[in-house]
Amino acid sequence: MTEQISPETFAHLVELAALDLDADQAEYLRGELNHQLKAISELAAIPLDEDVPLSSHGVLYTPEISPELRKDDWKPYANPAEIIAQAPESDQGYIIVPDIPHTTLE
Amino acid sequence: MELCDLSAFEIGQLLREKRASAAEVLDSALERIQAVDGRAGVLEPGEEQAEDKQRVHAFITLTAERARQKAAEVDRQLAAGEELGPLAGVPVTVKDIFCVAGTPSTAASRILANFTAPYTATPVARMEAAGAIMVGKVNLDEFTYGSSNESSAFQPSPRNPWDTSRVPGGSSGGSAASVAAGEAVLSLGTDTAGSVRQPAAFCGVVGVKPTYGRVSRFGLIAFGSSLDCPGPVARTVRDAALMLKVIAGADPNDSTAAAAAVPDYLAGLEDGVRGLRIGLSPDYFKITFPDPRTGEYTQQPLPAEIEAAVRKAAAQLAGLGVEIIEDVPMPNTRYGIPVYFVVSRVEAASNLHRYDGVKYGYRTNDPVKDLTELYRKSRMQGFGPQPKLRILMGMYVSAAQYSAQYYKRALKVRTLIRRDFDQAFDPHGKYRLDALLTPTTPTSAFPMGAVYGDSVLMQYADQLTVPANHAGIPGISVPGGLDADGLPIGIQLLGPDFSEATLLRIGRSFEQATEGEEWRKARPMVLR
């Protein structure tokens, strides 16, 4: 039986993902996710030996093709002001954001 | 035929022989853009305009001023007798998933619509250092999530120059459409599940997915970090080889860019294919689709016209001295899309966490009570439905209680997919193939609106291209004919790691052998 994402699980995922969906969007997306899970369930029946390794990527990175990592020397960036200026709100080199949520402890 | 319709190679010759200037070549491209492109994609497109349906809409940002400056520089070098770079004076477009300093680099998303990149991606920098003239940033599916370009937040989205009622393919839809329509000679795209090869097939041009790590990803806005491959789109195989030579190679800014030497892809391009072993697999002549009634996944044969084009290509290659090996088993091909639904979504979710409205990009203007609400509203308003789907699926299948069942299992099946290729290409194995010949896509270009909205059906457009992304191996798509509706059919060649030179050589031989065929005389609708 295909796993189904319930509205509760979906709401939890939405919170984890730092999104905020209205009811219509939520239903449409939840439906598409469950539709996709059906495709994913094709994987369940594949016979997999215990010793099949995981591949986090395809190409085998041998020493010959792996670049040497550079020395861990920090170099100052030429124009930090340009980068900070990208922020929607900044002041004297700081990026301004609203305060974090506050919780009153018992 | 205009200057903008020439190949990069021909333009290079013209410039060096002083029969044309870079400024003239650029003018030709800009005139073509003016004639066929129509409105560029924007966030608020308003009412559809009368001519929208007949235009290509490849662009998000035209960079005419920058292009003029670069063309002037090339002409100055020419006049001063200085040596020209290998792409000098060649008009190119860049998929707007690459950061290019001083240009809007949007990923076709509202969340980066206001982002001007402070640096330039390595492959773009290399092309510009070689003298290429970037005429603009072209449209794509939002964050490269799609196979039709329709999901872009910048509308109208690109249309197929061969039939503007149809999609150009995706996610490098703007790249393939701009090259097919003569708006650029070359384009830099990316291929994560087929996003260079599939639109190349739909638009009748050449597309290369290099080996993973062959081209640096520095400056590429990330989707699937283990899958993404920047790659060339061109009208001829030689042009694709020329561009790949420029962009490939190690990069101190990308530790996954392979240190393997970059061969001269042009040397040996014309050497022919005698003695090569090219395989055909029954697993690439079947396509998987969900049954519309039952929802069950069934396999059907490939559409006859597409199979015929591949088999005809095999026969032509056999005539050139290739040994065609039939019945090569690639049994895990059918799991490519299910694995992709898991692996790519986990990587996408991770790569999209950084878009939080804090440091750059879109921040909500709504009043918010705290930082968490800032994140939620910015992401909610900034991302379209495709990024949201990918983030949510990625979080689900990697969650602690599900990851063994989904993510880890998918990574094991990825090993099996790689093994299919290892066995096919093993020089001491049963098949000892130099390449596998397959169709690129299960269909030719579908109509705008026909598939969008069904995220599974859309993803299955990539079923014949995605295995190469899981395995990391290179693949190219070259035009292989036209279907009964006059739409391009692409044929695909897949090879072992770092075998781009062989794949290009086979592609070039096929291109030469079919030079005089009727179908090569056809032109895209927008150019008739």
C-alpha cells in the first residue's frame, strides 16, 4: 500500500520547511506529493542485497581526478560593503532583521 | 542565411579573415532577437498580447550594452593584430541559473528577481575570457525545476521555435530556443535530469551533458549538487566541442570539478567511427507512464517514429564501420525517475534553505511579528509551487523515520543504475561498448499547457536522460530527424566517464553522414 502524507504530517513538513501555505495551495501540493509517492513506491519492490552500497554521486573520485584542497588560509574579501548592500535592510555593516520569537518559560 | 545563423566556427573564420566585425555579428543577433523573441519574461506579465503566441520569449534579461562593449573589445583586438580567443565575437546566451556579475541572476524565481550577482560563474567567465559575447540571460523553469520551462516566474515563458504552440523543453528551454532561433550561436545550460539534452532534442539542436565534475559548478545556483552539470547547447557538434573545451576543467573554486586533463575535443572530431562498438538496449525502447485510469505504472513501447529514428541512425553508423551490439540490458533504467524523485528533492530542499529573506533576494514587505515569520512569509511569497513541492518532498523522504525506506534505498538503487553502465562499458565485460545509442526523449515537444500541473507526468519526460545524471556519465543529444508533425527528434549517445571526445566524434560522423538529408533542410517556424 502506498504511504500517504496525511494533512497533519503535511502541516508538520510545512513548518519544518519554513513555508506558510493557504488551504488551497496546501491541498494541491499535498495531492501532488502523494501522486509522486506512488512513483517513488516503485523502489520498494526492488530486491536489494544487504551489501549494495549507497551512491551519493555517480562518478568515482579517484586520487587522479580529485583536486588537491587548498591551504586553509583566509583571505579578506575585497568588497564586503557590496555584499552587505545586497541585504534588504542593513546598517553600519550589520544586516537588520526582526527579533527572534520569544517564549516565556514556566 | 544571416551572420547570426552561422556556426561559431564560421564566425571565427570570418572575423580572422576580416570579412565581418564582431559588431556586425552582434547586430545580426540583436536584429534576430528583435524579430522573433517578443516580450521578455517578467514577474507581472499582465494580459496576453496578440503576438505572444507566435514569439519565442527566450530572454529574461537582454544585456545589449554589455555585449556591445565586449564586441568593441574584440574588434579592437582584431584591429591591433592581437590573438583572438576561441569564441571571439560569438553571440551566446546564458541560462539565468548562473551568477554573472552586474546582471540580474534570478533563477527564474521571484525570490531572486531583485538579485544582482556580485560575481561570475566559472563557465561564463571562461567563455567571456575566450571572447564570447553574452547577449543575455535566458529563461528556464524556476530553479531548473521542470521539463517544459512553463514553471518560470517570468512569463511569458519560452516557446518552441519549430512550433510556438509547443514547449521548448526544460529546464534549459531559453537556451535551446535561443540557439534554435538564431538569437545566439551558443548557450550555456545545465543538465540535472536531462535539462540540456531534452530541450536540445525538442528544439532540434545539439546538447551536451558532460561527465559530472567535468565543468565547474562555481556560480551555478544549486539544485542537485550531486547531479547538476553545466553544458553546451549549439547548432553543430563542432561548436559544442569548441565550447566544451573552453568551459571544462579544474577550478580552485569548486572541489568537485575534476582534476582530469581536458582533451582537445576538436582534434580527432573528424576521425570517423570505424571499429567503435555502439550498443542498443531494449530498456531504452520502452517508456514508463502512470496509467490514467488505474494510476499503476505500466511500460509501453516507444512511439514508433522515435524508435525508427534511432534505428535508422544505428544503421547509418553501421554503414560507417561501427559495430552495433543489440539487446544490451539496462534493467534499472525504469527506476531512474523514482530515484530522482527522492535524491534530487533531498538535495533541493537542502540547497533552498539559504533563501530566507535575510541576506539577499526577496524579503516580504508584510508586517511580521518575528524572524520566523519573516522566513515563512518570504519563502511563501518568493517561491513558486515547484520549489515548494521539492522542498516538502525532500524533507519528507529524508526525515529520520522515513530515510531508510526512501533516501537510503534510493541511493542504493542509484548504485544499481551506475552498475548497468559499468557493465555495458566494461572493457573486459560482455558488451565492451564505446557508447550506448538511445532516444533522448519519450515524445517530441508537447503542447504548452498539456502536461504542466501533473508533476509526475512532467518528471517522466526525463526518463531516458536521468539515468546518466545518477551515474555521472556524459551524454549528448543530436538532431536525428523530424516526426510526422515536423517536430525535431533527438538521438542520444551515452558513454563512460570522461568519454566526451568519443561521443562528440560519433555525433560528428552522424551529422556528416546525414548532411544532405531532406529533414536537415527544414527550418523552425519562426524563421520561415
